[in-house]
Amino acid sequence: MLKIRLMGTKNDISWFQKIVSRNPKVEVLEMSELYQNKGTTKYYRNYIEVKKKNTK
């Protein structure tokens, strides 16, 4: 299992979440809500837990 911290704009995070969710080799276990980074209104963070799918 991997725990991934994403940081970027809302659009960047949404774009990457879609890529990970659609990947047939990856299972998304959990996806957190968006958190605003302190000191900026442009950048956010998000946490994702993923694991490798056992596909043959």
C-alpha cells in the first residue's frame, strides 16, 4: 500500500485523481477531501491511499 500526498491547484489534483482512479493496475483505497495550504489561496493538498491490483 502507498500513501500519497498530492499538492497543487484544484485542477491539478482533480486531473491526477482521475488518472489514478482509471488505472486498471491500481486500486484506490481512500481519497481525502481537499485541504487548503496555509499562506496561499491557490494551492491545496489531498491524500490518497492506493495498492497494486492483483490482476492476471
